[in-house]
Amino acid sequence: MTKYEILLFDVDDTLLDFDLAENAALDRMFKEENIAVTQEMIARYKEINESMWRAFERGEITKNTLHNTRFAVALKEFGIEVDGAYFETLFQKYLCEAHHYVEGAYEVIAQLADHYHLYVVSNGVTATQNKRLMDAKLAPHFKDIFISEQTGYQKPMPAFFDYVFERIDDFDKDKTLIIGDSLTSDIKGGLQSGIDTCWFNIRNIENTSEIKPHYEINKLHDLHELLNKQLV
């Protein structure tokens, strides 16, 4: 058998393609509200959103603040005043309808589920992530789904991982691997919590940070080779 028995998976840009889902949801939301947006506006929204997510990971803002203000903050720069909470509700409504797979996600998860204990660890919205995972037919392959809203903590906080570890039967850090696309969330969180980490570098970018994962892959199918090398 391999060294690892427990695999923790992030969702967005690890199992499900978030860019496709986000772009589709944004397009439908702005059309419904009759707002003509430019690529510059979308790009600026994504910059602000990314910055706010990093602040959330550092514990500087709450998820409610992030969700209920990001659209208002971004659109205000272009002279458009909106109700941020209302726009967030619309966005989540359309986001939860999108469940595009990352290449190979379903096949890899279905195969791994026969040999490993699989769990989801996500900072997303509970209702949205659960629906997307169910619609993508991925949820049945996981023993449990842990989302920050439910835990009261978020990745990379050690408290989030402590919450997860306490709820996994026969948990063993030495036999656990986290797989995710975010260095600042998945990998940093795993390192701080004492488990091995696999960075899914889906965009083939250079890691210029001080966060050093144990492993790096560019395609989910590469997990098979990685795990097969960890024979004990």
C-alpha cells in the first residue's frame, strides 16, 4: 500500500474549474441587472476579489464582509452604486449552477475513492459548494465535506485543520496528504498543520513565495504516479 491513506482535496481550481464557473455567473448576473461591463471592470473586480480573499485567509476580514462588499467596492470605482449583498445573492445563485470539471477530475476521484479515504476541504460557500459537488457527481466519492462556514475557521488557519482532523476516524498526520491549487490557503495550511502537501499548479506558474510544498503536479492524473511512488 502507499504511504498515504487520507487525501484532502480543495474544490475550486482543483476539482472544479472556477474560472469558467465565475465567468458564467458574472455574465448572467450583470445581464440580469442590465449593467454593461467591460473587460477592464471584470479584471478589476477579480483583482479586488483576490485581495479580499487573501485578507480573509489572514483573518483580517470575515467571509460576510468579503461576500457582501466585493461587488459594491469594485463597481464603485466605475461610478456604479450597487447593493453588495444583493449582488452576492445573485452571483451565488448562478455560481452554484456551474460545475465544470478540471481536466480529469471525475476519473481521478472515482479511481482514488476505491483505495483512499477522500475528504473535501474548502473555503467556499457551503450551499454553493455542496450543490456543485453533487451536480458534478463528485460528492458520493468523499467521506465528508468540510467547508469553512461550518467549521468557524478557514484555511490556512490551524484551527480549521484541527476541526477536520478531529472528525476523521483513525486520523494519522503521517498518512495524510492535502491537494490544492492555493499556496497561501491549501499548502500553507497543510504545512502549518503538520501534514504533507501537494500543490496542484494548474496554471504552471513559478512559485516565488516562501511556501514550499512537498510535491507539485500540473495535472490531476499526475497524482497516480505520485501516490504510487510512496509505497511502504
